[in-house]
Amino acid sequence: MMTGSDYLGRLRYPSEDWSAAAGPLGDHGPNRGVTVLIPTYTSAEGERTACLRQCLDSVLTASQPDHLPVAFVVVDNGLSPAAARQVAEMLRGSGCAHRVVQAVSARSDRYTAAEARNAGLAMLADLPDTSDLRQRHLLFLDDDTALEQHALARLTAVLRAEQAAIAAFPRVVPVADLAAWRAAQHVIGRHCTAEASGAWVARQLPGPLSGAGYDLLSVTAYGSLITGRTVGLLIRQDPVMRWIGRHGPLFYTGTPYGSCEDILAMATLSRLGQLWSVPAAMVADEARKSPGATRRQQFAWGYDHAWLARRLAQAGLLGDGVRALSWTAQSACPTAGWEFGHADWGGPIGCLVNPDELRFGHQLLLAISSSPGVPTQLFGGQAEAVSAGTTQLGRVLDRWDGSRKAARQQPRPDLPPLGNRDWSSLRDGLDALIGHLAGNAAGSWGNGASAAAIPPFFLYGTRQPAA
């Protein structure tokens, strides 16, 4: 595994062959189809083969309109023997070229999708481009995701049309059940005429890197609307495989919870070519089944975002001072939108996303921290860090309120307008908000300061829904 300084150094000082963005990438390799890379494992909650079956079947269905050849690379990242046999049977039954790759983490206690994807990519990078497993495009999926029937055609169409694009991203839709979602999409598809008329659009996404700096604010605020996600990501395989062969893994495996590798991988891809979003291409992602599972997931994301703020700052990729994205909408304000503010606090480097919402979240975390036993029930062994980090968050917000009028402000029209938060869904509900901010608080506190001081490096802010 690469060290953090080596990996982040690649982002700051790209090598001379990172020149794809300057001109057309075109199509490469003799095989015109799609290689699908899927990590899978046996979780503590049980086997995941039923959702994997839906995932594989959705790819086969989506490949039919263009008669695209498909190859499957499934990474065994800790399957039980029974599940491993089932996966092998499913792949043989697909009739497609396939291979099962053993991941390093399958022999350890810690599951990371980044390690699994790197294992699959390393295998592909060692193959000749004439191999049946090396198709023209590479599609990343998780074992609990499924393609809408037109998604693959729309993603590949964008890469054909946009010769400077290295990757195309779908719209990721959280669903409760993959099979039910696919059945509903099939009914909708039979009555849909938009495909025939081509009534869908794509747009180029801004990259996370600007010069030598990293726009962590917009990446953490909007995720797939700014730089995309790995789920459903379609890339041109050969340029990325050559890059991996020369420079090493695409995904960084050193994050504490292994939950923000996408953010760093997108920075690499944005140096290789343009990133394009295709909202009409949908990929379903089976959501967590309970508020508790959602809270744990969001805690991991929030913690790693705060950790990443420190690592990027120490690598010279974030810039000095404190930055904030503030939503300025008023009921009758004609200039409503996002504003970027920057203030120099004489040392601390940090990011704030939507300080008004952060104040609300801080009040929630304060109430939790002051209730005996509740922090441990919600956050387990991280309860003390969350409580200390909540105190820090309050101090950061107070200081920002005191400095925001003097901070340099500029509009961010490139960011989509703020939408209404869907409190009824698990991913955007109250447990998700609390979990994510608790992760921010614990991660920022762990960056090195007492609870009575401002952290030297911090990030606070949940994902902001777009209108």
C-alpha cells in the first residue's frame, strides 16, 4: 500500500504523461464491450449473493440494446465458502468471460472496498489489451447495486461523443429493494418514449483539483454532483490501466474507515480527462436497512472527511485559512445561492458546509452529549470523542459567526441550488445527519487539539441535497 504522502503527492505533482486532458482520448483496445468490476464479501448480517445476482442480471439486461460484450471481474473480499461457490455458479451461468480475484483484505478482519477494487484493477493491468477481460470500458459496481435498463447505453454514448472524457457518472438512487426497483423500472420503460427521442442530457463536472489546490468544500457538499461516485462509474479502461501500471493503485486504502476513497480516486481521474455526469443513467444502490446501520455508515463518512481535511492540508493541497459554503437564500432574495467565504484564523485550516445547518446539528449533538448513557448507546466507543468534538464544533461556529462579515466572500454559481432535505429517507434523515456530524466532530477532534481549543485541521458539513 502506498503511504499517504506518496499518494497525495501524485495529486500535487502530476507526472509528465498525465496529459490526456489536453486532447481527445478516443477509444482504445480491440474489444468494444464493458468489463464490470464488483467487490463482494460475506457481512456480519449474512450473505449478499441475492443482491449480487440482481446486480449481474441488471448488467446483462442493460448490455442487450447495443449488444455489448460483457466481462465480469468479481473480487472475493471475504466470502464464506458457500457464498464463493454460489458466486462461481452465477458467473458460469452468465455465459460471459469472468474471473474471481482474491483480495488481500479477505485474509484480514477489516473490509475495505478500496483494497478490493485495487486487487481487481491490478489483475486487469497485468493483462494484454486483447484479453476478453479487458474490454474498452470499465464499469464499477457494488454487489448491492443494479443498473437501470438504459443506463449502460447512455453512459457509453457520452464517452463516444465526448472524446476528452475519461469517465461518465450515472445518477445513484438509494432504494429499499433492488428486485422491486428493477421490476418497477421495467414497467416504466415499457411506457417511456424519452429513449426514442433522445430527451436526456449530460454535463461536464468540475474536477476537485484546481491548480495545486483541492476544492474539498464542493466535493464533500455535493459528492456525485461535483466529482461523481465509484458506484456506476464508467471509465475508458486502457488509459487508466496504463496509468495504474506506471504509478500504482487508483484507490487509497489508508483512510480510517475506508469510506472516502472515491474522493481521492476522482482527483486522479480528473487529471486524466474530463468527468461527465449523465443524470438520465440511473444506478440503484440498496440503502441501509435500519436507522442504526445508516448512522454507523454516515459516521464513517463524516470521520473520514475530517481526517482527509488534515491529510490534504498537510500535503499542501488545501490552502491556508478557514473556508465556508453558506446558503444565502431568502424568500424574496433574487441573488439566492451559495457563497464561498475565506478567513485567516492565524493557523487553523478547515472547511464548513452550510454553517446555519451546522448550528442546528450542533444543538442536536449537545442534547445527546448531555444525556447520560445516550452517547454510548448511539456511538459506542467513540462517544467520548463525539462529546469532546461537539464542544470544539461549537467554538468553531462561534468564531466563524464573529469573522464571517470580514471574510472574503464570492458567489459559487457552479454549485447547484440547495434542495429540501428528505427527512423521511434513511440516507437524508435525522439519523444520517446526526451520524455524519458526529463523525465530523470525532474526526476533527482527533486531528490534534484539546476540546477547549480550535482544531488545527477540521471539516464539518453533511451532504447538501440539490434542487
